[in-house]
Amino acid sequence: MSRPTLDRRPLSGEGPVILRVPTDPRWLPLALERFDEVLVDHAHCEKKAAANALSMIQVYPDLPGLPAQMARLAREESSHLARVLELMADRGLTLGRDVGDPYAQGLQKAVRTSHEGRRVDRLLVAAVIEARSCERLSLLAEGLEEPPLRRFYAELAQSEDGHQSLFFRLAVTAADGDVAQVDARLDELLQLEAQVLERVGLRAAIH
């Protein structure tokens, strides 16, 4: 199982996006105690991840490699959503209305408004969200008692690890290959992510 490393920077877009701070150790006991709530939130997260991938194709169709890779990502996230919905149905849960994600909303407020800046930032924010998802899903895989659920979340964590690396590589492409520029902007967003995480606090949710 791959989990984001917390003590070094990414090297030219290879390896995981580096989170500045680990998840509060109190999160996992809360998530396990209120797992049904987490499961519903997880479904909404997968739904929005698929929608975001399709949105990227709509907005940035000319970025080399992005349309095909986002099409594959949207298909994968939709498959994850279907599997989470099956788990919910087995537990008698319904999806309900999406109440929003203050964590993602906090990060998105930092996206720059210029065309080039917005393109790089949207990709990097997606990378950071995927990295945090990878960490949290890994924690669930370690903490859940039922073997099928443990395997499921371990599999999803590995997928999220690949997704955050993909978004980082696309951000480098969007910046005309300027890795140093993307690393510097990522560093700023990771500092912000740590602040957003603290402000949002503990929630029975993926973020």
C-alpha cells in the first residue's frame, strides 16, 4: 500500500505529492465510529472527482495528454463511485444531498485568476486533494476490521496515489515543463492546505 511521505519534497513530479502535516490521529477513531457518514461523504468525493476530470477536458482540451488521461480518470472515479454506492446499499444508506466540502472549497479559493495561473493551480489543487485522500483511505484500510473493506480501501488508496502524481505531471506540462515553478507553487499550496486542514477540524468525512 502506498501512502504519501511527509518528510521530503517531490522530485520533478515523480513520487507522491508531499503533505506538510499528517492527519490528526483522532481522525481515524472518529471515522471508524461514524463510518456510515464517511461512506456517504466518500461517494460524494468520487462523484466530484469524476465530474472534475470531465470539466478539465472541457476547459483545457488543448493541453497535451490531458483529454485522454482525464477521460480514463473520469471512468475510474465513476467505477469507484459505483462500488461505494454498492457498499452503501448493502448498509441501507442513501446518497442524499451533497452538503459541500469545506476542505476542497478552502483550497479552491487560492486558485489564481489568470489563465495560465488558474490552469496550473487547478491541477495542483487536484493533486493535493488526491494526496490527502490517499492518506485517509490508507488509514481506513489499516483501521477497518472487515477484510473486504480493508482490501477495498487499500486498492483505492493506491489509485489515489497514482492520480496525484498524474495531476502533478499535467501541472508541469501546463507550465511548459518548468518544474521549479510548479514546485514553488505547490509548496505555497501545501502550506495553505495545512492551514485549511486545521481550520476545518475533525470531521466524519474523507477530508
